[in-house]
Amino acid sequence: MPTRAILAFSVLSFLSFTTVARAENDRLVLVSPHWEGIRYEYERAFQRHYRAQTGRDVDVEWLSIGGTSDILRYVRSEYGRRPEGIGIDVFFGGGMDPYLQLAGLNLLRPYKLPDDALSRVAREIGGLPIYDPEYRWYGAALSGFGILYNRVVLRLLHLPEPKAWADLGDPRLFSWVGSGDPRGSGAVHMAYEIVLQAYGWEKGWEALTRMGGNVRNFVAGSGQTPKDVTVGEVAYGMSLDFYAAIQIAEAGADKIGYVSPKGQTAINPDAIGILKGAPHLSVAEAFVKFVMSEAGQKLLMLRVGAPGGPTRYELRRFCVIPDLYAQVAGLSDVADNPFLWETGLRYDSAKGAKRWNVLNDLIGVMLIDSHAQLSVAWKRLLREGVTPEGLGRLAAMPVSEAEALALADRWKDAEFRGRTLSAWTAFAREKYGGAQEDRGTSWADALTLTFSAALTAGMVVYMWKNRRT
């Protein structure tokens, strides 16, 4: 047989063998908004754990659908077409409220952890349950929310360090605030929901409207804003605590700061659950069990290279096993123990879950889709002088809190939702006074834009030269 034919036969034989071998592997299909670091570390650690426990290999597939809100829409839509199962085993991450929705729709399959593992997991934190009493979901980690800010930019522009959510509406911050879009990101949605629950509906919308007027632009996802803060594209932004920790570790605490508004934030379980009709049920249960185990929880907190810790990405997250905080002391950069905190805010998870979709659309219409008009109206109000009457008109909402909650019962009706969104759009156009972007650009705006671009470019170079290694 000619040499080339022998080589081709050998390659084909090898490919055929590896294809059969992979086909014989066990399989796990997940959907998750988690960033690359969490996916990599949990896949690697679970594959090692699974082989040690079963003697078998497992292939892990992560479906890329988008942020939490995108995933929630997709899952609900797919179950509408295939009610017995959608080919996905596990939903991992995205907070707690989406799991309350899915549990209410009977789209999660219960799985009770072994008693010895369950007994180590805290039942609740700050009034919020850490796992479902019917075992349909578990909090796999804990997330806090706060404001990330660039100390260097603040010093250059003589801007204040923030302490409360309402500080993001300070007129001096115009165009220096960054935000994600809550319609695609569960983390951003939670931050907006927390503001509303911290201040109440009317004062909360006032704070969000002022902040929205200061936002430079709304970006996709929750991970981009912290990066924009770090390079000076914006000076402030809402952020999850662990995103903030990553940026501070990279750039240094002397350059990047983070504050969790005292009495105005909540520690929220970041959940995991098995979806109804999971095609690889035993593997899904093994994965949930691993994530909730001591080994899985240590991955969240240990430094890279520590025994039992991550190998490439330091995750810097809070775990849900209270006694682990003392165990990892000295091996972790997670210095705080959230079980010892007094947050001051009793977050209403049932209300947050019920109005999730309605609130996303309300924020979308009032702050994001009409952002150009909001910015012009806010700038005009700042120029003329902020009065209670003017601010009241700017922050007015087309529905009360009770009305928004009641709308949730009819929000699946596409025709009703469409009519409501059209009415809200007209309301927004009217309250912003039909404001349009000014023709041309004033010399002051041009100077601001030029300075901003130069500052951002300079910050990128500065952060790169002074990055932490």
C-alpha cells in the first residue's frame, strides 16, 4: 500500500476511534450567563471529580444564548414548543428571581442534596432563602451589588466618590456613568430592582431617571461596564461585587474603588437548577451535587494554585457554606463573610420575580430606547435649574407599583403587551418634551467629547503600564 494511502487510512482510523470514544462519554448540557472563568474552572474540576467518582469521562457543553434575561426568554419559549424537555440539563447562574419564575411554571426538576451536604448550606441570608424548600433550585454562590468607580478620573475631574445609588444622579456626573441593559442581563436587572426596593417606587424611579440621564451609553451584558470604568471610558458604573474585585485586582485599589451602598443593597443567591426533562439527569444531579459540595464551593474563594483551588481564573466569589470562610482564611482574597453583614434592606424576592419582565420593558422604554431624548431633557433641566416640579415631570412613570405588578398577570399576551409598550412610548415622548438631539454640537460638548476620548486613551495606556501582575 502506498505511503500516502497508509497515512490517510491511519488518520481516518484514529478519527473514527476518537469519535466513537467521545460518543461513549457521558454528557452534560448547560445554559449559563456565567463568564469564561467560572465556566472553565467548573468544567475542569467537575470532569476530574466525575471521573474519580464514576470511572467515566463527561463532555460538558455550554450553550451561548446571552445574558440571564435572554436565557429566561429562550427557555420559556422552548418549553412552549416542547413541554416535555428542551434538550438542556442545567441552568447555572443568573441570580435567584429567574428560578422563582421557572419553579412557578413547573419547569425545574426537584433534586434533594444528600443530608450531609444540605446541612452545611445556610438556609437564608438577609431574609432571602438560599435554596428552595422543594429543592428545585439552590443558591450556588452569593452576589452583592454596588458602584465601581475610577479614582484617577475622579481626581482629574474633581468628582465625588459615591456612597449611595442616588449619587449616580448627581448633575456633575453627566455622561460619566455606565450601565448595562437589564433586558439582556440579570445582574443589571437586579441592580435596578434593588434601587427600586431600596428607595420605593417613586423615589426609586427618580434615582434611576437621573442616573439614566447621566449614562453615556447602555452596553450589552453586565461585564462590560466594569471594564469601561477601569479604562476611564466612564467614571462610575453599577457592578457585581466579584466583577469589581477582578478589576481592582488587575488595576489596583489605589486606582479603582468599589462601594456597596450602606443599607441599600442585598446579598442575592446566584442559583443553579435542573431543567424539566433533562436528557442526562444523573450527570445533571452529579453536577449540582459537586457545585454545592465543599470542593465546588472552595473553587469560588481560593486563590489560583491553592490546593483544591482554580487553576487559571481566580473567581473571588462568596460561597453558601458559612464554615468555609474560616477554613480558607489565608488562602483566599475573599476577606469578608457576608453572613456577618447587616445589609439593612429586606429584599422582596417574590415581588422581584413576578414583575421581572414588566420591569425590564418599563426600563427599556423609559430609560434605554428613549435615552437620546432623556439625555437632552435632563441636560435642559440642568441648564434651567433642577426644581422639584421639573424633576417630578422628568421621573414620572405611566404606572404605579401596584399597577405594574398587576400587569405581570397579562404580560404573556403579546397583543396586550404591544399596546401597553406603545402607550408607554408615547408617554415617554411627551414627558421628555419631544426632545431631540441638538443639531450640530456645541463647542462645550465638543470639548467634553474630545477630552473624554483623550482621557480614555490615556487611561488605557496608564492602566496597561501600571497593571498588576
